[in-house]
Amino acid sequence: MFLADLPSCTLTVRAVAPDSDMITSYDQEHFLTYARLIDAERSGVEWREAATEILRCNVEQDPERTHRCWKSHLARAHWLVKGPA
């Protein structure tokens, strides 16, 4: 899959992405992470693979927490692209 070809990210990912109505320093540090999540979604990559490869989460250890992490970061990525409503 294409994810294996991307450079790995050494940033620490929070359990849940920020929920601020402003761009945070965390967002700025994770722009590449957000871009990779959107790219993976558009390419049809299954959420478990994206969470493992992009967010470096252990899906097997805690699938519910991992899904929340992936979902919140993907939602934040879309918010950044679309801007506030």
C-alpha cells in the first residue's frame, strides 16, 4: 500500500485532536499528519491501517480508543481544510 512509502512521523499524537475554533500549535505541528489522513481517506485506506501507519496507534491493543483518535484527527483535518462554518 502507498502508506508504507511515506516518511514516518515522529510527532506524538494525542488521544483526541484539539476541538478549538482556532488553529492551535498542535495543529501546526501536525499539518502533515492531517494531510496524510485526508489523502488516505481519499485513497480508500481502511481506518485501522491509517491509524496504525499515520497515527502510530496500536489498533489491536485498544480498538475503541484508536478509532476515537483516528476519527477526531480526521475530523480536525477536514475542519482545517474547510475552515470554520
